[in-house]
Amino acid sequence: MRYVFITGTTRGLGHALLDIFREDRIISISRSKVETDIDLYREFHVDFLDEQALEEKVPEIFNSIQPEKGDEIYLINNAGTVNPVKSIANMDAQGFMDNYKINVLAPALLMKGYVNAFSELQAAKRILTVSSGAALNPMEGWSAYCSSKAAVNMLSDVLRQEMDRLDYPIFTATYRPGVIDTDMQGEIRSANPDDFPDLETFKKYKESNRLYPPKVVAYVAQRIITSDNFGFSESYSISDFL
């Protein structure tokens, strides 16, 4: 049996992942109800900006399944935000905190809950966290986004080292999905050019059809997490598959 925990499933890549894994037991984790014709195995609603509520909810999420020896248990940390798109000079503390809660703290708490729930289970245990090229390349106006994605990369790398001590290790890696045609790109294209000098570049991505369809990105994510050598690398890029 394969269980797949997916965050951020109401739209974009997360919603596309539901379709890709529709034959499996999907545990959806989102802020609001998911509109889908897919039969979700479990559905949880929690606001990642409310870290106390999330921390309290995490054990319930992972205790909602009863996997057996030999099952497959995946966690895909997909939920994320690019906002606020502002220069460091114009960013306030709340802007940084809101971004970090969604992009760093939520994956950290979910990784913790996953490890605590399944560390002793003899099963195929895999965590794939959606990262970004912004984790490696600084961009004006993306101080929160770039730094948060760099942080979640390191979070995944630290967990990789900690798993070496387990008899039945959990494999973890990050995934750079490229530029996807989602609502997030719409938010980027509506940014203030004074805060985001690369605005025109992202508008041209859309105009020239250089955005990846969410289903294509979801398909590659499935290929990565189900591959026999998952975890041999600490990070994967969609450019390695397309």
C-alpha cells in the first residue's frame, strides 16, 4: 500500500499532484477544503501561519494511517509562498515571519511528525520537499523567498544525516521544479517593479510560453520520489528530466 501526504493541495502543483497520485491513498493537508473529484483518503485543514495549531495537528495527521511492514509512505512538502515580494528596505518583520512560517517552519514540523510516527517502521519512507532555484540564486525583491528556500534545503540535508543512525532510514531530498504556470506566477507578475526589478523577465516567461504546466512538474515529482535510487542525491531539478 502506498500512502502519500501532500501539502498545499487546493491549487497549482499541489492540486496537480492529487491527479498524479490518484491511485494511491492520498492524505491532503491544506488551509481550506480541496475542490476535486479524486477520492481523498484523508483530508486535513490547517493554516500554516498558525504554528501552534499546526504543531498540535501534526500528530493527528500522521496517526491517521496504519501502515504495515513493506508499505510506502511519502511526504511531499509542496505548500509555499513567494510573498511578500519586497526589497529588504521595504520588508517588515511580519512579512519575513509569515513567509518563513509557510516555507520553513511548516515543513520542519511535518518532517518532525513524520519521523516520530514512522522511524521504527520497516517501510519505504520518503520525503520530497519542493524547493526553488531561488535557494541558490539571489534575486532582488525575493529576500524572504530566497532565504526561506535555502533554509528548507538545509533542513532536508540535516535530516538526511540524522537518518543515517536508523535501522530503517527515512530518505529525504529537495526538488527544484522550475518556473510553473500557477497562481504564484500571477502574483509575481503583479509585483511592484520598484521592489522587483526582474518583473519584465517573468512577464516574458508567460508571454513566450516558457512556464511548465503543473501536471508536467507533478509527473516529474512522481518519477523522482518513486525511483529506485531516490535519496542517492540530496536535490533534484526538473531540468534533469525534461
